[in-house]
Amino acid sequence: MHSKKVAKKNAMIRIQGPDRKGIIATVTSYLYKNNCNIEDIDQRILEDHLIMTMVVDYSSVSRLDLFVRGLQQAALQVGCEAEFKPEEKKKIKNVAILVSHERACLVDLLENFSRHKLKGRAVVVIGNHPVLKTEVLAREVPFFHVPSDKKKEHETRILELLKKFDVDLVVLARYMQILSPEFIFRYEGRIINIHPSLLPAFPGPRSYHQAYNKGVEIVGVTAHFVTTDLDEGPIITQDCFRIDKTRDTVEDLLRRGKKLEARVLTRAVKLFLEDRLYLRRGKVVDNKKMCELAETTQKFYR
């Protein structure tokens, strides 16, 4: 008599906290004792802070609630936090939008969500200033004003909201704050930013002014994943426009740039929500295009 094969269940486990001896041994020993197979593991240390991400098969776990509680306790023993997230393809992903003052990117995203042109749901907008609150509430999306004068408290409150709304993707729609490594680690690969230049040129603030002062003939924008390196995350989408140095002013660049930022950011969000983005050797590729290319290559060699 053959035993029934147990369906495979994968989950992502993320461990993060101050680096110290015994973290990896403690966590992996706990997984071993609970018959969990580690299928992938990645670990990094930045500024004495460790982040370890694992993909595990937990199909042998009978009581998931007890297992997760034990995992969190094991991580706590070595001064870390543990996050357990089962892998599942959600048809509709929850999106949080972080904003400051500028409205162009925010409005474009909300309009595309309301028209169902984006395969996702805008569940919350969080602003470090309240100026966009009325406009967001008019579209029946919750808005929370979280002041950023105290950075630690600011990020703690945002993380609480992201957890409350079960957020799958964080979009920085001209959110003029630099996120801490601790924040980024928690949502790594799930934070998209729009930058007003063709990165890696002109990183940081006042990019259009930098470009104008350098006398460039082509100005563009870049949507990219956020990493702990400022404005150096893997590029998702880019676009550009030509300028007339004899006629265009820096105000013209700003006006045209804002429109382009909105389009490029929305395009990047659309790709993410359709599960088309694939990170390969530090670069982002369109998974659909990769599949189409592979299919074309196979037909060529048949």
C-alpha cells in the first residue's frame, strides 16, 4: 500500500536583526527539528544588521500556528524578528502608495486602479504631509498622515499600516523621504520608486535642475526597485524626451517630466502586479518577454 504524497507547501521566511553569533545556527536548527527543507537561502550584513531570507518547504508541519510561534521565539532568542509568509499567487495584490506633496504620480495610479487597468487594489495612501488627503479620500481610498519629523516613529507607524492592510507592494509616488535599511529589508523586492532622471545619472534631489545645468539634450525618468543603496536599485522601466536648449526652461523640464514620471511609474507597477518582473543577476527582466524569446528560439531551432 502506497502512502499518500503530501502536497508541497513553500513559504518565505525572513529573519532580521543586529548581527551576532548563533543566528543562522539557531534558526536552521529549528527548521531541521520541524522537518522543514530549506530550498533557497540568502544572507547579507549591512551596518551590523543581518537579513536572512529563506524559501522553505513546510509541508510536514501539522500545526502551522504553533510552528510560526516557535519560529518567532527561536529568532527572539538571538535578538531577531522572524516573518513567515506562505507563497501564494494572489489574483489581486494590495498596494500601498507613499506620497509627500506632488500629485501627478498618485493621481495617475489611482485613476488606473479605478478603471481596472491595473491588476491590483490601492488599499491605502500614506503621506508625510496632509496636502493630498482630500483628493485621496474623494476617491474612497484610506489616507493616513504620518509626520516624518521623527524618523523612527514615522517608519514604525508606516510598517504598522502596511501590516494592517496586508500590503504586497509599496509604491513611492514622489515620496521625498529616504527609507532606512531596516525598513527596506522588510519589503525588499516589493518597493518601487520613481526617480526623475535616467539613472545612474543625476541621483539624489533636484535631478531636473542638475540635468538642465549640465546642458543635456535628453531628459528621462527611471522606475526601480528600492535597495539600501540610494537610487541604485535594479531598473524596471525608463523613458525620456528631447529638450531644446535654445527654448526650453527648467520649468518646461519639470512640467514634462512630471507627466513622464506618472506614466513610467504606473507601467512598472503594472508589470509587478501581473507577476512579470524577474530579478536575474541584479537586473530586472520582463518575464513575459523572456518566455516569448525562449519560445521564438525554440521554434527557430526545430
